[in-house]
Amino acid sequence: MGADLEQLQQTLGYRFNDAGLLVRALTHRSLAVEMKPGGGDGCDNEQLEFLGDAILGFIASADLVSRRPQAREGELSRLKSHLVSAAHLFEVASAAGLGEQLRLGRGEEFSGGRQKRALLADAMEAIIAAVYLDGGIDACRAMVERLILRRVEPGSGLSPFPPPPAKNRPPGDAQ
């Protein structure tokens, strides 16, 4: 594994047992198609992105419910919407340096794909799934909490949540 991927793993706070999952999470469909005309057959990050989106929604929802036990559904939905938004994931991915690590086809490379909001947000979701598949839900939750749930944009009206009391933590959450 290259030095850049080593640095990315340090930034993520997670070391992959199967480095191929990280490489796949960073591989855009445009490169997979160039490498294997006709599709790429699962060599890109699209399925990981799909899974990562669901995992992120689950972790964010569980976290919000445990940290805000008195909150109404509307407030929780508003907060979750921000935390899982493409705009927020783009900021997280940019701060982690994902753009430099993306594996893109020539067309995406030439059209500025390394700075595209959608590509970076999608790659962040794919990394969430890759961590889940490689290390399980606890490792994934720890990364998501640190990189995504505790990061807020100035002026957003949101603030980092303090750790919940032990009795309000989700099952299996050992902080």
C-alpha cells in the first residue's frame, strides 16, 4: 500500500485489514469502465456507496436519539438531514484529502472530478461501507462519530454533541 493510502488511513483513524476494500472505495466507475470495458463488474465504489449511505443514516439516527432523548422527530430529522447531506460529506471528504486519493478515469480527471462535491460525498459513503465490511459496526461507528457526527460547520446552528450518559448509549457502544 502506498504512502498516500497509509496517510489516509491515519486520517480516517482506521487501518484496513483488506486494503482492497479501501482501493475499491476510492475507485470511480469511470476508471473501472476504462480498465474493463463494458462495466467493471463491481470493481468501483457504487455498491459501497449504496451500503455506506444506509450505514451512515443508521449510525446518525442512533447517535441523535441517544444524545437528544427529549428531541422531537422533526428536530432529529433536521439534524440527521444535515449530518448525512452531500454538502456535509463533501466538507468531511475534503478535510480528509479524499480528492487526491480518488481513482478516476481520464474524463472525470480532466473535468475536475477530484473537486466535485458528488464524487467526494459518494467516496466518503463508500469508505464508510468499506470500514464496516472490513472491521464491523463498532469500528465504523467510531470513525463516523469522529469524522462526521462531531464535525459541524460554523454558522450552521448545530454544535457538537456531548457524550451521552452511559444509560443512553446505544447497545454495544463502549466509549
